[in-house]
Amino acid sequence: MIQDRPDARWSPYHGRAMRARVAATWLRGACIWDGSAVLARPGSGRFVPRQHRETYLGEA
């Protein structure tokens, strides 16, 4: 079972065993991955790093 990282703070799925897979990925209304092939042009997205307590920019 995969455990949440301590710095993730909270997850409604913590401790639950689940069987799932990503079926598709969408970017701005366009399917960029259909579950088996990448459909996006190179450079059409950007990397968004994980936010930690020190880098969180949302509401307090």
C-alpha cells in the first residue's frame, strides 16, 4: 500500500487500499494522453513542482 508523504498534510484516501489507473490526461480542454499514447506536441505544457509548506502559495 502506498502511504502519503508526511508533508502532504492531509488526504481523504490515506490508509485506503485502492485499485485504479489514469485513463486519460487533459490539458486546457485537449486530450494530451489517451491512456496508451502521448498526443501532445512537445513543449505544450509545463512542469508544476509539488508544493510544500515552504512553497505553498494558496490560502492559509
